[in-house]
Amino acid sequence: MGYAGRWRRAELSEYVRAELAFSETAYAKINLALHVRKRRDYGYHEIETLFAFLDDGDHLTAHDSAEDRLSVSGEFAPDLDDPFGNIVSRALTALPRAEGMAIDLEKRLPVAAGLGGGSADAGAVFRLVERSHGLPDDWHGRASRLGADVPACVESRSCIGRGTGTELTPIESDLSGVAVLLVNPRVSLATRAVFSAWDEVDRGGLPGGSASRIAREGRNDLEPAAISLCPAIADVLAALHATDAFLARMSGSGATCFALFRSHDAMREAAQRLASDHPGWWRMQGSLR
């Protein structure tokens, strides 16, 4: 075959690869309530949490490849210390496949921000592999070994998490479609440091009832610890409480906070006000899935 023939075959191969590419969103994880019950051995903690997910987040595109490959772009790509040894690569390694997978990750969520960004990316990888190769029956255990939030992020649906967060109970959410504004003061917080600063007081478990009741009557036990390490969180919460939000709270171990609104117009108005008053803060708008 001549050069022109080889070029046409390579061009066709690229075309077929593009046609077979598929995408997933790594949905931002939100802890609508997070109750810390006790400290476990080996640095882990017993928690009860109401997981929910924004309809936006990081973007992943994948296609079959001779070997696993990862490329990272986006605003927060430089914040990944080791993009080729991160949780996306480990998620690929954790799943048996007949072929490799090349993944392009657009990192749109801040790192170490209480949004489960890395766990959300891993969850999206699991869904990508499920679509192309299927998941093994023990996928939950494989996901749990990658991180406590990963099983919930694979599902990316509202649920109650117990234990270290890996014991999941589905909940029919009455908050689906509710407008959400995420705000981060562009400060990273290490989860381990925030849990270490927790006062170790068990204030009780999650309330019962609907998702909206749990969110409304619940709390985030890590807020005081996180604020002691990052006072800017208090500024974000004060700004969100000054809007028309019906609930504002820190997510996870921070520093991202969320606000829930009764309408998307109210949410967008609040976002515009914060953009004007605090142009340096990161924001993301969306709806609860």
C-alpha cells in the first residue's frame, strides 16, 4: 500500500475512533447534610450523610485504545499534582477490560473542595467502562477501595451514606430539579486535616423523612472545623445567607458551599450579585439531579 493509502487508512481510523468516542459528566457531589458520629480506627470516621448531585461537573470523553491513556485539560488541571497517578488512572486499573481506554478529562471542578471531584471523576470512569465493557459484580467493593465517596459517585443519585460513606441507601428525592449555586473561595482544604480538627462530639444521626426534611433539619458537623482552618468559608456562607436561598451550607469537608433556591431566576440573580461582589470566587450553577 502506498503512502496515500496508508494516510487514508489512518484518517479512517481516526474517524472511526471519533465516532466511537463517548462522554460522561463527573457530577459534582454535594453533602446536603453530614453528621459525624465517631472516630474509627486507622483515621476513618463513622458518618451519616445525604448525598446529592449537581447536573454539572467535570467532563470526560473516552474511546478504546491499545493502552490506557489520560490527558487532562481545563481550569483546574494544573492543581492535579500527579495527573497520571490520580484516581482516574487508578479507577481504570481497578476495572478488568479486554482493551485499553484513552480518556480526556476536562477538570472544571476545584480540587480538594468538598465536591468529591476526584471521586466524581472515578465514578464517571466506572460508568464509561460499564457502557463499553460492563462492570464486574464486585464493582462496589472496587469503588470503595478507591475512596469513600466513589460508590455514591458511580450512581450519582441522591442517597443516604453510612459507615465511612460507602453503605448506601437509595432515597426518592423531592429536591430533584431544585436550583443550586456552588461557591468556593478558591481555597483547597485537605479532608484529613478537617476531620482531624473535628471536636469529636456526636450530635446525633440524620433526621428521618424526605430528602428536603433531612437537608433542612440536618447540618454539616465539619463546618466549624473547616472554618477554623479556612475563615473564608464563613464569608462565603454569610454571602449566601444574604441571598434568597432557602438553604445554604458547606459541602463535605469544604471549602465549597452550596445554596438551594426556589427558582432558577433567584439563583441566577444571586450568582450575578456574588460575581460582582466577589469576582475572585469560583461559582457553578445548576440543578439537583
